[in-house]
Amino acid sequence: MTDESRTEFPPSIGVFDSGLGGLSVLRALREQLPGVPLLYLADSAHAPYGERSTEFLTERSLAIGQYLMGQGARLLVVACNTATTQAVAALRARWPELPIVGVEPGVKPAAAATRNGRIGVLATTATVRSERFKHLVSSYAAGLQVVAQACPGLVERIEQGDLNSPALRELVQGYCQPLRRAEVDTVVLGCTHYPFIRPLFEQALGSQVLIVDTEAAIARQAARRWSGPAPETPGGPLRLCTTGSVELMARFAATCLGWHDVPVTLAPP
């Protein structure tokens, strides 16, 4: 990816994820800042991030950040728990003046909400293993029982766009089983893909379990950090691009978000 002149593009919020999951964050941003131009990049050609090395994720995140800035981004949202834990420090070091909002599993709100002191976390393998996640647990959930469940293969199934497939249901049931055995009463969705299948988690965990996700909180933080123009008229420009399949992204946006007329373009590899 190469930098481009930013003069051609309006000041915008740039958002990226390993694939389509960060669209859950983009949806919340559009609700929170309806007039602000938004640009989303799905790095689907290199998904999933959950099994990638720190070196790879850092290189990709820096390249994507450069590209989004070249497209007019004045604020960057890393809408991926894995990329945040592995690469957000490098992004902030490279561009110290650029507001950057990362995401992380909602351990803190889950710790405040639990009634029996047992919390479950569903996330990618890289997030569960990260030092940042361990720090969140030690900082906000010390003394509580935290059951961290890595969910390999789940992101790939969600990316296919069939959010009610038997194979996806089977994966969700399997990953929720250790949480049910531990009798957790609060579960954190620690990947931005997972809110798209929240109903499957609700069915697998039961109505007595509180599910915590963080898209709205991320959008509020981005709104606080945004210093660009905030037009009063809703429906600001929305651009979607992907390093993977344009057709798949367009279908996912239409089916899962109701965005039937939003153009999708191919981003540089």
C-alpha cells in the first residue's frame, strides 16, 4: 500500500479490521456520528488475524494506516481486538499526532456486571494469548474467575456471510460449552466479528447470561476524539473497500447491515 495525496478526499474517520467484523463498529460509528465521512477497509486477503504473528500484524497495520491516511483519514479506529493488542502501540509510535482508537475485550464492564464472580471471554487465539488481555484481567478482574475461550475458525465462518448455518451453530455451541460448565453469568464478545452472531451466542449460553460487547463504547470514544467537521445533516459519505472479494463484502453489507447501495471497491494488496 502506498500513500496518496489527502487533498482529494474529505476529512474522514478511517476504520479497519482483518475482515468484515469491524463493520459492527462502523455501524455504531455511523449512528454516533451520522454526518461524518467514514472509510472502512477489510483486510480480508490476509484474514484471519487471530493466527498471525505480531511482526506480520504490525507490518499490515502500519501499511493500512498509511493507506487510510492517504484516503483522507484524520482519525483511525482499529476495529480489531487482535490488531489492537498486537500493533496499536506501533501505530501510535509512528503517528503520535494522529488520534487512534483501539478496541479491547470488555473485561472491565463485565467485571462490574457479574453477579457470581464468573466471567467468560470469547476471542481469537491471539487475543487470548496476548499480554494486553492478561493485563486487562489482572487490572479489572483480579479475584474473579475468568474463563477465556479461544475460537479458531469462527471468524472464517462469519466471513462467509451465512450467519445461521449449521456449521456455524455447531462451532458456537462447542465454544460456549466450557463457559456453561463454569456457570459464568457474564460473557464478553472479544472480537468485532462476534456481534453479528449474537443471537447464536444467546441461544447457546441461555437467557440468564449477560453478553457484553463494546461497539457503542468504541463509537463514543471516537466521537470524543474526533476534531474534524461534524455536519448536522445525517448520511455522511460511507466508503467500503477490501483487499479480498468485493462481491462478498457487498453481499455481507447488504444482507447483514441492510446497506444495499453502498459502493465497495478493491483496495491495494
